[in-house]
Amino acid sequence: MRIESVEFFYAAMPSITLEADGSQDALLVRVVADGVVGWGECEASPLVSLAAFVTPRSHGVCQPVSASVLGERLDSPADIARISALVARNSMDLLQAPHTYSGIEMALWDLLGHAREEPVWRLLGYDASYPKVAYASLLFGDTPDETLSRARSATERGFRAVKFGWGPFGEGTPEADADQLQAAREGVGRDTTLLVDAGQIWGEDVESAALRIPALEDARVTWLEEPFPAHAYAEHAALAARTRTLRIAGGEGAHNLHMARNLVDYGHIGFLQIDTGRIGGIGPAKAAADYAAGKGVTFVNHTFTSHLALSASLQPFAGLADHRISEYPAAPKALALDITRDHLLPDADGRIAAPEGPGLGVSVDLDRLGGYVRDVEILLDGDQLYRSPQVGGVAASSALHGIGRA
Amino acid sequence: MRIESVEFFYAAMPSITLEADGSQDALLVRVVADGVVGWGECEASPLVSLAAFVTPRSHGVCQPVSASVLGERLDSPADIARISALVARNSMDLLQAPHTYSGIEMALWDLLGHAREEPVWRLLGYDASYPKVAYASLLFGDTPDETLSRARSATERGFRAVKFGWGPFGEGTPEADADQLQAAREGVGRDTTLLVDAGQIWGEDVESAALRIPALEDARVTWLEEPFPAHAYAEHAALAARTRTLRIAGGEGAHNLHMARNLVDYGHIGFLQIDTGRIGGIGPAKAAADYAAGKGVTFVNHTFTSHLALSASLQPFAGLADHRISEYPAAPKALALDITRDHLLPDADGRIAAPEGPGLGVSVDLDRLGGYVRDVEILLDGDQLYRSPQVGGVAASSALHGIGRA
């Protein structure tokens, strides 16, 4: 097969709040090769990411992502790895490139899976897709009472694991955080796994983070996620050295395999959380899962958006039976659910698994998506460099085919 | 002062080749606060970087760069650090943000320098701007003869240090590379400092890189630059452990201070090369210089573009007398020279220094720039989200003022 076209669909809620809620917009990618269609999703600023696909080249290693994708052969997983290496080389100085390419890479796997009528996890070499406990990923309430109520509601919905993050956590006093943690534990009950996401709130301040360790361990929190920025390895390791039962988690900021490995090797994390929509797709996420497994670190998906992204993020560790927990966007905006016709619903034991269907095993609902799609047009010296494809009709006159290959 | 406007000027050569020559286009930034003007330059894909300034927000920590800059107070270096922290927080999930913001941050320093009638290096706390040996930064020739001739020509122009990079180096046999290195040494003569840039050509392959060590040491090469990708710390350290006289250099890929520190601490580099147009500007570059100095690592600027970028990249280590070498774009495209009226010319000893004039000490030549400027227009749902400012006339109707603050 040969890659004929790559199209981006930028969808957004009518109003975007300042919450740390990544389900408010989406950048979907549709790739076609020899008439076979694959879909992916970038976890990234949509306008910036599509600009990275069509931008004029700056020099040999600052080329648009399109230059390494359009027209390439796609017959095997090895072709995907080859295209990924091309992007890494030719777009070396284009910082946004990994976020753009992540959605494309997912779509290449989906496409290949459809062509071979195999689920992606089988193409990755796994024999089975093992169920994982879905943890409900929620934002802290503004008050402990609100957190308590969200925790109860998640448990009532059947979740066996719940994560709270962002909101006021880490911004006030350690005592205020302790109140939030007690409320969360009370709300989920004794037997539910409880996780906390600090959202990099402490910068490089290990002492401020360490002040929260007693309350986190009292509430039997399994992991504290992203206490510091993604590259602050020494700080992660310093905090990890000061815990007894708590583990440090991180990895969503990894935009290449090296960053994932570095968090394990230098940051001493206990849980590696990878977003296939950021790290460059399913291939590097699988390599990160293998690396984590070899180092005794638990691999976890990072997903806060659609069920397309959820399926893509489950594939890399679908066959790792011992890596048993998975992030589940439990309260996304309507857009995130409307993206796909199919949804990965937790079973009676609160578990989800990468689908058995071909490719990513979910189908995109372009009709429902139509109501959310935004129309982007980029003109360079008056000429159309990019125009969004039309949804529900004939594709708009688009310079997409062949862009970047002149 | 209050930041009134941030404008981007995207300039490019009429034809962009596939050479690894970063001087073929430029993204200049003009910031105005209370009528005082400052200029900066992003070392980045121009279209993608300006898109990161105006993109609609995705959520609370994936906001456009504009949201953290426009309308902010600017009265002191502390304000610049405060704005930098805002960008890091509010644009956490926007990968391109550091490249966009680097040019803005430079412009904030330039503006503050003009307001106080002080050179930026003085605002950074330095008492003097020490001259540095300018190394001519050149691409390897396609053949050893071509490299020999470029080396001779650089020495004849008075350069006391010469760096060759990219081209065929590392792509063929170790013997072919040895021929290139011998030609380079022969061309520059016995007493000239010789440096080599591998441009990440070996991926993660330490053995392939190590095969070149004997020829590099025979040619008395001071440093081997970027043998591997910017995040491959273990590989950098493994290679460094196998050299006798050669040192490993790296850092241009650092898009935050952590990455610079990590290359020192985990990569065991001997020279830290920072591009202020990528790392987030002059503030983090100065912090990286201080960190390097404290660890016995030599700080060097990375600059392959204009003399505005060159001045900005010299400021962070202007006052470090013992850090004596600096990159000098010795064969840039015409655009790179036409950007400024003033140029930093090597003295009789082949040395350059950060200028004594206020701010960055160079002025942008908007008239000459006019011939290179590209006109970008971005429409979102038919509404103008961005339009390039006009050069040499009244600014075009632009949504820039207030963008991202709605």
C-alpha cells in the first residue's frame, strides 16, 4: 500500500474552560492508503499540530511532518517504524512534530490492522488482550465535600480505582491537601485503589511535595503523579527516596522513547504513564512498555480524551498481563464520547481491555463529529496552504495531497 | 510598562534547500511596551511557532503563548522570569511553546535594556562582556577536497577556530570520515581549534560513533557535537567514557533548563551549547551557563542564524571570562545578514563579544527585511485569527492585540 492522504479534523466544544480537562477539543487524523482507512488522534493543540504537518520547510532537518509521510509505502509494522524514523530525522528541529505525528502513527496501525483484519495488539506481537482495572480519572473538587461526592459517585458507577488530580491540590496548605485526600479515601471506601495527580504543581520544589507524603500515605494513595515537570528527573528521584508505601508516577509529558526511559532510569518512578497521542504513537509506547517491564516498573496508559485515544493507548500493553491498571476518562466532555460509535465500557469487575476488532476496534462517527468540527484555512502569500476537509460532504479543495513533497 | 503587542515577522529565502542550514528562514518578534520596542528571534519553524502564539486554547494548561504574555507588566528581569513561569504553566501541553516563547523572551530583555539604556548582559548581573574566540560554523564539503578548501578559506578570513558538521559525515565508512577529518585539519593548519558536529547521525548507536574516535583524536578535534539525539543521555555518557582527549558537546536541542542540566549530569558532556532561540530565551540560557560553570563544563552559544540571534546567544555567558569560545555563523544565507543593520565582526584576534549598546545592541533592518517577509493569514471558521503585520507600511488589520485574552 502507499499512503495517499492524511487529513486532520479539528473538533472542539463550543466553549473551552480553563479546567485541566483535555477532553474539550480533539485533533483526529484520517489516513488513506490504497483505499483502506485508518484513524488516529493527536493529544495536542490542534491548530499548532496541523500547522506542523503543512508548514513550509526551514531546512533539511526542519521539514514539515508531511514530507516524511505522504507517498510512503505501508505494508508492515516495519514500515511504520521506518516512517517514524524519517519523521524524527527530517523534523528534528520542529518541536511540535511528535505531537502531530502521534495521531498519524496511530492511524497507520489502525489502517494496517484493517488491511490484515487483525487487532493492533496482535500486530504488536501479543497473543491476548488482558483486561485492566479502569481507574476513573477525575478532577479534585473545589472543596473536600465536592471531592467526597465525586469519589462516591465513581465507586457507585463500579470503578475499583479512582484518581483525583489538579483542582486546588498542591496550591494551598499541606493541611488543606490532607483534607482533600481524606475526603477522597472516605468517598471511594476502603478497598478501592486511590491515585493522585499533582499536575507539576510544585515546580522543582521537592520539599513542598515531600510535605504531602504523610497524608498521601495515610490515605493509602498508590501513586503520586507528576509532582514536577517531565524533565526534572533528579527531583522525581529525590522525592521517591523519601516515600515508604507511595510510588511516584509520570510519563505523560514524554514526547519520545528516550524521555520515558529517562524517567525510569533517572527519575526512579514506579509507574510509567504513556500517552500514545504524544510519545510518537503506538510503536514507541510499546517500546516504553517493554522497557518498563524489564525494569520492574508498571506501565499505564495516559488517556483523558476519546475512546479512539483510549484504544490506542491500551494497545501497547494489552498483552502484558501483570500490568493491570489503566486510565479511563470517566467524566469527559460530550465531544470525547461523540467521536466514536463504539465505547470501551468497564465490565462487572470494573475492567476494560483493548478491543478484539480489527485495527483499533472503534469506528469514528463523522456525522456526530460534524457539529464540533472547526474549519481552518491557512494562506501563505495569498495562496491556500491548508484547508480543513469538509465533514459530511465532498472534501474541500485541499492542498493536502502532495504538500511538502515539492 | 505593560506589554501592548507582540508581532511576528516570518522571513525566508526565495528557495529553501535540504541542507542542514538553519539560516534559510527566520521568525523575528517585535514586542512593544509603553512605546518601547524590543526584538527577538525564534530558532524554529516559523509558521508553527506563530500558530502556537494564536492557537485557541485546548484547556487550562494548553493555552496559546499569547495568554501569558499580552497585557503583562514588564519593569524588571523578575517580570521576565514571572512571565516565563506563566508560559511554562499555561502552555505545559503545547509542545511548540518554548520555541515560540524564546523569541519573545529575547525581545523582553532587549526592550528592558532599551528602557534602562543598559546592555542585556549588565541586566543579567555581569560587569563586563568578555571577548570569545569566534568559531566559524561550516558544513562539511561533499568531498575531503571541498572541506579542505572551506577550511583554508575560513583560516584565511582570520578564524582561529573552525567547526565542520553535517554533510556526508557519519553516513559513510569510518575511513571516509577520517579522510574528511584529515582534510579539515590540513586546511585549518596546526594551531586552529577544530570542532566536529555529527548532527545526531548515529541515532543510539554508540559503537558506530566510537569507531570515529581514533580519527577524531588524531586530527586533534576538541569536541564531537550531538552524536545522538538530545535526550539520549546514557549514550552520550557511554561515548564520553571511551574518549581520551576528545570531549562530547551538546545542548542545542534543549528546550528547557532541565534538559541542559540533564545533558551535563547524565550525558557527561564537556561543552554545553545552548540556543537562546530554543531553550526559552536568555533567562534559562543564563541559568544553564551558571549551572555548567558550577560543574566544570564549558558553556557555548549555539547560533546558525542572524546577528540578532548571535547577540542574544552571547549575552548569557558574556561575563564568564573563562568560557572563551563562541559559535559564529560564518557562511549564512543573505537573509541572515540582512536582518540587522549592525553585525558582530571578529576582531584582529578572531574574537567577538556581546555588544556594549543598550538591549541586544543590534537594530533590525525592516526595510531590507521587507524583501524576504512572507504573509501568513489564518482563518478559523471564516474569521481572521492571525494576519502578518505589513512591513514598511501601516500594520495590517491584525487580531494580534488582545488575542488569547478573550
